[in-house]
Amino acid sequence: TKGEDRVKLVVSVRKSKRKRTSSKETVPDLKRKAEDNDDDEVSHSQDCPSDEMLIRDIIPQNSRAVGEFVDTSREEAKFHVYAHRINWKISFYELYKHAKTIREMIRCGGTWADFNHAYSRGHIKYDTDSTLTVGEAREKLKTQSVNLAEDFGVSMGRLSAAMSYEDSIRHEFALVGVAHLEGMRHSTQQLIKRAAGVQTLAEFAHCCAARILLPEPVTVEEALKSVYAKEWKAAMDKELAALIKFDCFDRVPLSQALKHGRLVKSKWVFRVKYDSDGSVQRFKARFVAKGFTQVPGTDYYETYSPVFSYTSLRMVLARAAAHDLQIDQWDLESSFVQQDIDVDHLYVECPKGYPNTMDDGVTKAALHLKKSLYGTVQAPRLLHKRLSKFLKSKGFKQLVSDQCVYVKGEGEDEVIVCTWVDDILMASKRNNSNVRENFDMDIRREFAVSPWIGGQAGWILNMKIVRDWEKGTLHVSQEAAIEKLANRFSLAGKNSAKPYVPMDPKLKLRKPAEADIVPKSEFDYMSAVGGLLYISLTTRPDISYSVGVISRYMACPSQEHVKAAKRIIQYLYRTKEFGIRYSREAPSESSSAPHVIDAPQVYLNSPLNSVIKSNDEATGVENMAVTYVDADLAGDADTLRSTTGFAIMMHGGVVSWLSKLQTTVALSTSEAETNGATELVKQICHMRLFLRELGTVQHFPTIVYEDNKAAIAFVEGKENPKKAKHYLMKVNFLKEKDEAGLFKMRKVTTDNQLADVFTKPLADQAFCRYRDWMGVIAQAAAPAASDLVDSVPPTSSV
């Protein structure tokens, strides 16, 4: 097909490029040759020819014999880039390309490396017969409306006719993308067009190429020599202006600073910030201290600074969906440098790229910190203390269950504030705009707030939030993080055609022999598992068990472990639009436990039995939170330890979950289940305290669904405790919480045990049913039946 031919062409070009070892110039080398020292673009160089000059007079003479290698001179390199800009004619000695201009060569699959290789050996000649001037050639180019994208159906208005040098390199990457896209099925192509909102796949490929080719430099030298030197320099100037605005430091002689000890080293950190749709938001530079060079007891004392847990965040989001609370966010600008430093003498190096002397231009200087600079180890703690003090002064109450969650008011005036370092989230009634406006004015009087982030939240801590106010749903997902992980390990696109489940149900991983360990240079297993752990702890509970298994072999992965890790990434990429959905449905048990619909309610032996039953019958309202716990006996093949799994459901979605290898070897199923139930009940205690502090008191015990009769009997006191004498402490803990009315166990069949998905790999049908049950679904509307062929297995209930 056309797409396959283009792939073969691009691959052959790259293979031929790798074989050419005699030419030592790379594309960046050619770019540097073509640039002036003071200008970033050739078009602004003082050496650009005037419009009155004849082009044939400025063409460098290529007197090389065919096949003879002579290094490209600076003047020749400059004209190559200029010839590309004006689309000047060339002729190839070799017939492997029939292009008449550099642009046409690139459109046919060639690269700048190919051009440099051919020109340096005398295979390319410029047209010297024309009598056109520079100005006439430029006007001719405008009338011709040459466009590299014409072959791919991209409209003239979307891509510039006169592409820059950098754009031509981007186009080379876009060619590969177009080839891959054209090789996909038609139904998949249509899904991509609908999701990306583009008319052609070429537009999508060019947008992706433009995004991935925004490099983030590591050093100042690299930033100031890059294509985006002006943007990075402007970001550095803005950062220093902000530090001066907040009176962050004083410049003092270096000799004075060294009297108080060694200097704390410093560096620049460069980042490209993107919007949720992938477009570039801004270039950001941050001047930071290297905190690891600080001396404890002299440069700092205490460093601990809390952030809210992901469980707390999900419970707040679930509450927002149930009670129509609007989520707003604020980001503090240069937040760390707004607090006074807690030591008298802390000195750092001057920032690179700027003068490091005093005003006399001779005496070496250092920076005496007056504020907490980014990178200092005590900066997060100082910010948290100040932010907490501010919120308390405005009437907010700090929760005991989570030090970074604050609450104020009741009913229509209810406000919940969560803080994550310098990110502030607030949940308030949707129709109560006065609360949000007053809070906004208060926080802007106390702190400098970033202009880039504010208003109703749609992007929180790399998580995408989508609200449907009419249906009363809130969907949280991490599509961008999944795409980034898949692209990093080249597992996106056609490589992710399968699987339907994250782990093969028949797979049993074991510790490999030392000779079978895969080195980091072949596959960065630790980074892959780290990225998967982050996603599994935030919005994708369906991969928790699979990620937990592969994380046991971080130091000794074999090819089998690498294959398992890749399979999970492929599964995530296949379902990247999936996330947890919370709804406004009544907080009834049936909304989170569909297996109890139309089933008689079972009240176990308890002093509160009659009270619970009478209240349920009178009000029709059951427990707002429903929990499941399970354990897989001796599931680990190496240690024979069991795996604990539990899930806590609220408002149609899971808010807390766990899949973890137990610390000791269980001798029976009842012991393994008791160990798991202990972990769940500890989490229930925290959850109930959190909800009570938010103003939602659970008057009834939290229902725990368990599928092991012996474990239930131990808790109810119906089983001889001698059989559990080696784990009697855990049994007594559960009995105490049961008698206190904190939780009640109910028997559930294995087929309806939701926690089963956290203890073992399941087959397609069972896995998809439990995934839907947890509320892990796609945010978009369900596609047509014809489009589901490549999305879900035939047996899935999705």
C-alpha cells in the first residue's frame, strides 16, 4: 500500500544514513554552521543577500570531483539553508532522487543528512543559469505557494508555505507518523480523526511532531544555543525578575559568604509547559538551589512537609459529584520564594548566564538568601506552615485525618480546600459564587497567584477532570500520562493492538537466574514499573495487581518480566481514555454493590442489629461506603506469601484500593483473609474519621463483603480462637471494631467478590465486569458497534 511504501522509503533512508560514517556532520552541526553568532535565524542574519543581488553570483562553486569528499564550508552551509527557504533549483548527479529542489527532496523522503552527504561528494549542483535576483525569487516563491503538505491533503491555511529549517526537520518526523497512521484500519483512523478533531491524519501527525520536538535543555549553554534560545532567555529573565520582586536575595562579596561555610550550589531547570490538549502553553525556567549540598544543623533544621493523599482527593471528588460541588483551583506563582528563610546565613552560587561579580565588575559575588529558594530542602515546609496559618485565619478547620484538607461552613456554605505544595483546590456549591470570589480575593491579597492556572478545575496534578452537570457525573483520567509512558517505550500505535487484560491469567513469574537478567541498557525496567505504579495509585485500579507483581522484580527482571511490563503498558494505551467515574446517584449500597439488588438484606449477629434493620426499613438509606476484601493464598511462587486486595466504593466509583503482598506467610485461607480484613478495617477507620470531619457521619456500620466463612466466624466469635492463636491479635482487633459498630461482615459469593481483581490475574470476561463495577470506564460516549472490534473483546460487558 501507499503507507507501507512510505514506511520502507523512510526506513531505507535511515539505514543508508547510519552507514555513512565518513561524514561526521549531523543535522545540528549543519544548523550551527548556518547560524550567525548573534542571530538565531538565518533570515535575520546580517549576511543575508540583498534583493538586488543575482542569485547565481552568491551560489558557492562546487568544484568537487564526483565521489570526492570535501567538508562543507560555513558559506556553503549558509547557502544550503537559504536555498531551502527560497526553494532554489538543484540537480542530482545520482538518480536515486529526482527532486528539483531541497524541499522536494525532503518531501520525497530525504533528510538534511542525505543532502549534506551528497553535496560534500559533488553529487549536487545548484542552478547557475538563471538571471533572477533574490527579490524576484522570493516573489516567485509566494506566487507558486509551495507547500510541503500538499501531497497529504493539508490545507494551505494550516501550514506555512515557506517552512523554516526546524519545520523541515519536524516534517521528516511527521512523514513517519503519516505512514503509521495510513497503515491502520479505516475504523481506527476515523476514531483518531474524531478524537483529535482534525480533517486529515496528516494534520494530526504534524501536530504530534511539533510537540515532541520541543527539547528541554539540561544546561544554560544548551538552552542558549538551541533553536528556542530567545524563549529560554526570556524565561530566565522572567524568573530572575520574580526573585528580585520578592526580595529573595542580596548580592554579597564571595569572601563574606565563605566565612559562614561553603556555598550551596545552584542550577537552572528548564521545562516546556503544555495545556491539557497538548498545545504549548509557555517556556519555563526555574533558578534552584541544589539542596543536597546544604549542611544539616547549619543550613536547615526541619524539612517534613505533608500533601493530601490521593485517597482524600478521590473522596472529595466523589463528594463533589454527589453534592454538585464545583472544583476550582489556584496555583501560587513563585510560591517557595514568598516565605522568609528560617536560617540567618544561607548563601548560594550566582545563576549561570548572568554576571557573578559585584557592581565593580571585579569582586566575586554570592547570593545571601532572604527567602526560601526553590530546591532548598526546607522550602516546602515553610510554604505549608504559612498556607496553613492563612487558611486557619480565614475560619477554616484543619482535618485530623489529613493535614492538607481544610473545611469551613455547612450546607450551602460548605467549602473544602485541599493543598498540594503550591496547588490549591476548593470544592464549593455550584450556585455559591460569592464563596469562590471572596476566597479568590483573600488568597490574592496574601500570595502572588499564577495567571496560567485558575478557575474551574479541568486538570489537577496531571489528572484530567471532566464534569457532566446534567447527568451529575465526574470523570477523572490520565490519558496524557499514559501516552507519555507508551511513547517513551515505543509501545504506542500499532504495537498496542493487544491485549484485552493487563496480565495473562496463566502467567506465573519467578525470580530469574543471574545470567537471564535484562540490563538497563536494553530495557529500563525500573522506569517502566515506576511509571506504572504512579498511574495504578491514582486513576487506574484495574492494573494494581499486575503492577504489584512485576514490581517484586525491580532488581532482577528477565525477558519474561519485561514482556509482562510491556503488556501492561500496551493495555493502558489501548484503554487510555478510561478513568474513574463518580455520579450523583443516591448514596445507597445498591449503587456500589449491584449483586445485592432484589436480594434480602442479611443482618449479622450484633447488639446494633435491630437498630440497623429498623433504620434501613424506615429510611431506605443504607451505608454510603461499600467495601470488599479478599486474599489469594500463597499466590507468590517464590515466597509463598498471600496477596491482600480490597476496594472501597463511594458514589458509583472506587475511592480506595490495595493490592499488596502480605508480610508473612499465611498457613491457611482464613489466616490470609484475616490479614487482609485487618488492612481494610484500618482504612475504614480512617475513612469514617475523614467523612465525619467533612460533616458526613456514618450512623451505621460499614459493610465489608467477605467470601470466607471461617474469617467471618472468627470475627463474630463463632469459631474456636485456638485455631487462630498465632494471629490472635488481629482477630481480637477485628472483633473489637465489629462490636463497636464500625463495620459488619457479609458473606458474598466468589463470583461477586470485587476484590478478586486485586489478588489474581483474571480472564477477559470477569476482568471487564469487575472493571466496570469499580466505575473504571471511558469518558466519551460508547462508539458504534463497528468501532468496538479493535477496542474490547467479544466477551466484555463494556
